[in-house]
Amino acid sequence: MNKREFLKTSALLGAGLAAGVTRISSGATASGFSYFDTGLNQAGEYILPMLPYAYNALEPYIDEATIKLHHDIHHAGYVKGLNTATKKVAEALDSGDYSLIKHWEREMAFHGAGHFLHSLFWKNMGPNGGKRSEVLEKYIVKSFGNFDRFSALFKQATTAVEGSGWGILAYQPESDRLVVLQAEKHQNLTQWVTTPILVCDVWEHAYYLKYQNKRADYITAFMQVINWDSVSENLSKAIN
Ligand code: MN
């Protein structure tokens, strides 16, 4: 492939990716999988979801000034940062210049986790309390014994988060149970609320015998043995 053909193919691929983003976005909303209503705008950018209640709706438990500052300033900042990082990663894909990829991946994790977790957080709260479904109650009993035991664990674990972070109740598919987790500094280094479909272990034990300190050689080799059936299946499960 000469340079011209390469550029043409890249442009088509780029257009395909952009179209793909739109489809994925509407698909996620249609299946009801998305944790929040907003997703992406027409331009493919993340947007700040509306607060699902008035700023003062959670008084006196959470005060109006805190909610306003938290949603309008802090959460909006995450959205802006995530859009910048996403754009910079796309630019690296286009140009082939990955010299700043470590920085932008960190930024994307920090702002992405911030955006997704806050979007979930606003909807996890409400002025009317709501009611635990039978299914949720069943999973709480199965996982923790009863609601009071869950409640104590969640409170203790979340109080004990070192520095900045989150307390998280999550569904763990492997055990078909709920687990309580702590996220210390949510940027280390994931976008919580995303679903991994392909992972590469780069702990030294994964490659040191054969590749010693040549991690890049190991990753090149790893790319040759990826089972795309498995990755495809994981994607299907995640989007359904
Ligand atoms: Mn926050």
C-alpha cells in the first residue's frame, strides 16, 4: 500500500469509527444498558447530564450549595477534561505520534472515571428514597446476609477509603454476587463503569522468563495470540 492509499484507507477507517461511535451510543440507550440518559451529543462528545432533581432536593442531608458546586463545576470539569483527552488520543491514532500517550491515557482515566461515577452518583440519590426491588433484596441477602450487614459494610468500607475516592457496590458476574469495593483516587487508572473486553498482563511474571525487560517485544507477541472470538463474545455480552 503506498502512502496515498494508506491515507485514503485511514480516512475511511476514521469515518467508520466516527459512525460507529454514533451507533454504539444510540444502541446503548435503546437497550437500556446506559447508566444515565445522556451519553454523547451529535458531535460525539460527552455531555454533562442534567441533575435529575432540584439543587435543594436533597436538603437537609446534602445541601444546595454543595450540589450546585459539585454538579455544575466539578462534574462539568470532568466532562470537559474527558473530551479533551479523548480528542488527544484520537489525534495520536491519526498521526501515529504516541509520545504523550501516557499523559493522555491518565487524563482519560481520571476524567472518564469522574464523569461516569458522578453520572451514576446523581441518579443513585433522590428526595424520595425509592424502594429496593425483590431482585436487589435477593442479591443483598445472597451476598451479605441481610440489609443491615450490607449497610454496615458499605459504611465502614467507604469511611475507610484513604484520601479521595469512592465507596462502590458492584455486581461481579464471575460469582453472580454483589461486592463492596473501595476506589482510592478513581484515576488509578481506570474508567470505572466501563467493561473490559481485552486485557494484557504486563506484570513482569507474565513475560520475564522469555522477554526479560523487553516489555514491548512481549506485547508485540501478545498481539499475535489474541483470541478475537473471545474479545468479540465479550463485546456482545457488554452491549446486550
Ligand atoms: Mn465528586
